[in-house]
Amino acid sequence: MPDVAPHGLDGRSAPAYVRVANTFRDQIVTGRLRPGEQVPPTRTVAEEMGISRWVVAQAYDQLKAEGYLIGRMGSGTVVADTPARSSVHPTQPEPQAPPSASASASEPPPPHLFDLSPALPDVTSFPRSSWRAALNRALVDVTDAELAHPDQQGAPALRHTLAGYLRRVRGMELDPDRIRITQGVRASVALICRQLREHGARRVAIEDPSWPRLAEIAAGNGLEVMGVPVDDGGVRVPDLVSGSHRVDAVFVTPTHQFPMGMPLAAGRRGTLIEWARTRGVMIVEDDYDAEFRYDRLPVGALAALAPDQVVYLGSVSKSLSPGVGVGWLATPPRFAGLLTERNPVDGLPSIIDQRALASWIEHGGYDRHLRRQRRRYQRRRDALASALTSMASKTSVTADGTSLLGTVATGMDAGLHLIRLLPEGVDEGDVVVRCRAAGAIVMGLSDCRRGPGPAGLVLGYANVPESQAQTVSQLIHNSTVSTD
Ligand SMILES: Cc1ncc(COP(=O)(O)O)c(C=O)c1O
């Protein structure tokens, strides 16, 4: 196993997967990893580096795309025959030389890559023409003053528009002055964690399971992270309130628990809010995919119930594209320091993009896009869920509910992903790796978890057209039953 430095010299601030990819690329170009040699399993690297296995898998995917690695059915991931050679590499992924002809001739990469990452919307349906029109309007509207000295809290026009949008759609009464524009939920979480730490906070509570980056960001900012289990009613608030540990903030996904998918039960909402008020605990609501509801009525935002206690986070990453890089946080006056923090790690999105988003929402572009996407995603979800279910019913082994092959679990009535629990005894990590080798990027449920729990896959369906649902489901099924 190569000597993998979690914080390589080449990019302390780069995302974790970029650092891992850089380290392995170095090992390859300097000949320490030789053509045909197997790279260590993602599990081993993840354990050694103390990072999520998903991150390692992302790094391997990056290197496959660059032609340095190839996936081989049955023998894992190996170094390509004649990988692109360079002594310098970027800290951010950049287009690299394509895989050499001999590498692809000896072992072609999977013919088609299905990306079932739960965070990814279908960017092929990005509304290019209405966004272009919004950009044009932004270029007309933006003032010289904004171009010279953009408001560090975010463009007033966008904050004003978002206040109206969140009032209309999420029932929140908001003063635009209480909104701060960021580059997305990730950036908002980083900003909050940093402020918490600077004000003496020591411990935060998060849902278990939860979005893997959340714990990484909190821990990276010096906060102790406490996981609170999730059950059918969402995060187990009774465990939190009866616990003896002092926590300074609690991060929740009350509308659509990530990744399990249920809303936070009504009774728990009240208890959580009362407890937080009494103890002076900050509640952070991550409303990461609030726009997508299919079979149930919209669930109100927690921030609408407790505007005095909840810091609310959203972004356009799921609704539009993570590449646009615009998010927001709305805070009660008591946490107003979040609005004025002068030195956010990630900075502001471009003033033109902020203006364009404001204009796009005002002109009805956002509503139209969401209506179209909701229909599209609902069809894709139905197709994938039914393909998985029919595959499971043909092959299921036996019956204790959750141990049936292909059980499609909670979380399907909203969002962009579903959960497929795996049969007992099946190694989730092996299934994830086999899916990748066969051409599908999937996320393992245990990457989201801190404590023990059932094995499963978190399957984003936004990029699986109905016509491909059967193929993807077969691929996942084969990867699950394979005994390689
Ligand atoms: C629950 C959850 N919150 C936040 C994010 C990140 O959001 P953003 O792209 O706005 O940083 C993700 C996924 O990437 C997520 O799954």
C-alpha cells in the first residue's frame, strides 16, 4: 500500500478525494505503483486514512477517468498499462490525457457509467436557455457599485427574492437582512462550525446516519461530533434531550432525513425546539432537497415553526446544479454573528450568478424548472423502484422483511434517492466496489453511519432514465449476488 498522506503537500484545501487521487497519481507516475499492480481496496485506504470509503472510491473514479487506473471484474482496481505520465499534477481535477490506446485495448473501462450519487441532479436538463436569459438580465441590472464592492452578505436583490420565495414555499417569515448567500450548504456548514468553535462551542450533535461530509466538516473545525440514532420518526429526539452530554448545536434534516428519507415526526419537532430553547442550543436545519415531493404533502420547514432558534440552510445544488454554487443561510437575530463573519472559507458566488438566480426566480424560471424536474424524477424513481422490486421478488431468499434480497426501504416519497437494504451477510463494501467495476457509482449506507446498522445502498435516481432502470437494477442485483 502506498504511503498515503491525508493532507498531502499538494493541496491542503483541496477536497479529500482530490488529495487521495493526487497521492495515488504520484505513486503511479513515479513508478512506485507499477502497471498491472492492484491498488488497495477502498476499505483499507479509508481505514488507514480515517476517511470515508466513498471518498476513496471517488478518488479511484477520478484516476480511472484520467486513465491511470482501470477496474477489472474480479480483481479489483489496477494500475493501467501505460498511464499518462506527468511529474506535476493539479490540486483540483483537470482534464488529463485520455487513457492510452493500449490500456483501453487490454481492459476497456465500463462501457457506460451510471452515476447514482445521491447528491446529483440530472444536469443534462439544466435550463440553459432560460438561465442564459437570466444571465443577460443580470448583466443589464448589476450596478457598477456591485461589480466593484459586492455586498459580503450576498446581493440584496437575491436576498430579497429568496425571502419571498422561502415565505411562499416554506412558510418562513424572513427579513432579507437575516439571509446570507454562500456557495452552498457545505460552505454554510463550514461557516457555522467555525463560528461555533470560535465562540467556545465544543460538541455538536448530528443524525446517525447522515451526510458524510457533515461530520468531516465539524470535526475539521475542532468540534466533537456526537451521533444521534435515526428511526422511523427521524432523528431520535428523546435520546438527544435525555442525554447527559452538553451539545452546542444540532444539525438535522427534518424535511427528508438524509439518507433514510423520512420526515421528522411532528411530536419530535416540538420537543426538539423546546429543548433547544431551554438549553440555548442552535438548531441547524439542512433543507437540502426540499423542492422534491412526490407522494406526500409538503412538510413545513422547522425554521417556520421556530424562527427564533433555527438556522436554515438551502442551496440550488439539487434543484439546479452543484456547479452553479449558490446557497443561503437564514438565521435568527440571536445568531446574527453568522451574517457578519468576515472571513468565510469559501467566499461568495459571483455577483452575476447571484443576480441571475434572483432574476430567474422572479421571472418564474425556477418554478417552471422544478415542475418539469419533479415529473421527470418521479418517473425515474418509479421505474428504478419497480425494477428493483421485481428483481427482488424473482430472487428473494427468505422472509424477515429487511433481509429479503432487494428490499427497497424508506425515503422514496421525496428527494432524489432511495435506499435499498442488502440481505444479511452481504458485504456492502464489496457490492459498492462491484457496482463500480460494472459501471455504476453507488454509495454505501455505512459511509453515512457512525454506529452499526444494516447494510444498504443509497441510490440516486436522478440520472437513471426510465429506459435504463432495468439495466441498472440488473447490474446492482448481479453485484449483490456475485460471489467473486
Ligand atoms: C444532506 C446533504 N446536505 C448538503 C449537501 C451538500 O449541499 P451543497 O452542494 O449545497 O453544498 C448534500 C450533498 O452533497 C447532502 O446530501
